[in-house]
Amino acid sequence: MSENGCAILEVKNLTTVFETREGNAVAVDDVSFSLCRGETLGIVGESGCGKSVTALSVMRLIQRPGRILSGQVLFEGRDLLELSDKQMRMLRGSEIAMVFQEPMTSLNPVFTIGDQLTEGLLYHSNRPWTEAYETAVDVLARVGIPDPHDIMVAFPHQLSGGMRQRVLIAMALVSSPSVLIADEPTTAIDVTVQTQVLRLINELKGELGMSVLLITHDLGVVAETCDRVAIMYASHIVECGSVRDIFYTPRHPYTVGLLSSIPSFHEPKQRLTIIPGQVPRPTNYPVGCNFHSRCGYATENCVSHQPQLAAVAAGHAVSCWNTAHVTLPENITAHRR
Ligand SMILES: Nc1ncnc2c1ncn2[C@@H]1O[C@H](COP(=O)(O)OP(=O)(O)OP(=O)(O)O)[C@@H](O)[C@H]1O
Ligand code: SF4
Ligand SMILES: [Mg+2]
């Protein structure tokens, strides 16, 4: 059973590394979070902080030279890291589905969309082909594809980027998964389609009772679509809380830096501005806090001791030694009112 009553997915102390010529790159370090039934949890952070590797680790799709070093990924209380490859294949695409960051590489160029959509259904159930076909057409229609029968016989290269992205979402949703992991599902598509796709994921979440792990750079998307947010920095989750906690009472200096970089909730399409300073290299993270070289609140203790994620209020956890001193500047707070 899960320790957290509402959790469908619980990640505990996950550490994933890549062997590189420069040594072991720690992509994800001691990451823990839980996804409750029916909620959308956003994972936000700068490029390279470990968002995709976290998602791929949950799906057990990390390939050499990477490997999961330690941790647990509990889905409905079962540790996915303990399952056989066959059990994991059965679960992937049926119970847990993922929309990948790279839309072009996720579709097979030599098979029709129909073949790719029905393959999962036929693999995971004993349904007749005609039933699988009808289900696939229905899902294509629901993701906003106007002529689904025509798309079923099309090949990926015949579709626009926006259409391919919708097809990928349809592929993830076709077997009504309990958990959808969407890794930057809208970066490859134009802004209008982005909004439609995110609305669609939210609608389907309600209809299908899905839980969604949404990976994004975009704090505007988080404000619009998420219930809770985990902020990642250099392989760690540094803050986790409700959207309200994160946007109105952030307690980690990095979160404050991110929020200071977007002008207001009312201009939500801003992307994260880089905070001054360099992110440390994953082969050479410091002994203490990974953010210390960029942090205005750093003390000597931060250089030599790594902080751990700890509760600052109910449902709000922060990994920082000096969290009591951290507040959102008044001019930023005023913008959000
Ligand atoms: N195949 C690989 N070999 C070596 N290092 C890797 C590999 N894949 C990922 N990494 C490293 O793991 C770290 C986390 O990468 P990840 O792809 O999770 O970042 P991300 O947060 O998803 O970034 P982005 O926002 O750009 O997608 C990075 O330092 C990256 O260089
Ligand atoms: S632990 Fe120290 S360096 Fe790290 S974020 Fe907090 S104040 Fe800054
Ligand atoms: Mg990524």
C-alpha cells in the first residue's frame, strides 16, 4: 500500500546516472514525489535539470550508458523497478502512458497511424481488430483531428507537426491509462495548437479520471493546468507544493528567481529566463547545495552541507538551509494580485 493515501504513483529516492567520459553524470539525485489520483503535477526547471530522465526512469526507459542506481517507483503500491521486462511492457502503454518530448522520433515512419494506434490495443487486450479500429478513430476525433478515418491510413510524414503531436497524445490515451506522463507535449507545436492540446489533456483527465505528470519549462502552463508543482534544479527537487504555494509563497531562492523572471500571471506564455550564473555540471555537483554558486542567500553552511527536502507547511516542502529568510519581493507579489 502507498504511504500517501491519495497517491497513484510515488517516486522515492530515485537516483539515475549516466556513465560519461568525464565520469558519472548524476542526472536525477534522490528525487521523491507523489502523484495523487486525478491531479496534474507539474515538473518545472531549466534545461538539463533532470525532468525527462525522471520521466524515463518512471517508465523504465533509461538506456545505456544510463542506469537507475537506486530508489523506488511505486505504482498503486507496486515497485515498477522490481517488475520483469515483460510485466513492465504490459503496464507501459496500458496503465501508464507517456507523450515523449521528441514527436518525430516517437512515430514509426514505415507504419500507418492506424497500425500504430491499434497495435497497443491489440497487444494489451483480446479485442477484435474492428473494435480496436473504432476505438482508435474515436480517440483521434477526441484529440481534435477532423478526418480521423483518413488519418488512420496516413503515414507520419504526411502530417503537419501539430497533427503529429495530436496523434502522439491519441496514442498515449488510446488505452485509457490511469497515469499520463506528458514531457513538454506542446513545445513542437504553434501557440494556438499548444493551448488546444493542453485544454484537451485537462478535459480528458476529467473524463477518464487520469492523473497527469506534466513536464514543462513554462510557468504560464503550470498556472493554467496544474494542481501541484515540483521545481527541479540540477538533479534535485528543490521545492514542491500547490500552485498557490509556489506562485504566492515560494520559499526556495531558485523558485523566487524563476518567478521573478516572468512579469505576471496575465502574461502566461513567457519561458523561463536564465538566472545569472552557471548551472554546475552533472559530473561535478558540489558537496553542498547545488544552487549555492548562484544564490543570493548562500552562507558557508550551504557550501559544505547539502540541504534535504523538508516540510515548511502542510503539503509544501523546500530543500534549503535558509528558507526562513526567503520571500518573494514585494514588487513581484504585487504583479500577481
Ligand atoms: N544519454 C545520455 N548520456 C549522458 N548524459 C545524459 C543522457 N541523457 C541525459 N543526460 C544528462 O542528464 C541530465 C538531465 O537531462 P534531462 O534530459 O532529464 O534534462 P531535462 O530537464 O529534460 O532538459 P530539457 O528541458 O532540455 O528537456 C543532463 O545533464 C543530461 O546531459
Ligand atoms: S541552501 Fe543555501 S545556497 Fe542553497 S538555496 Fe538555500 S540559501 Fe541558497
Ligand atoms: Mg527534457
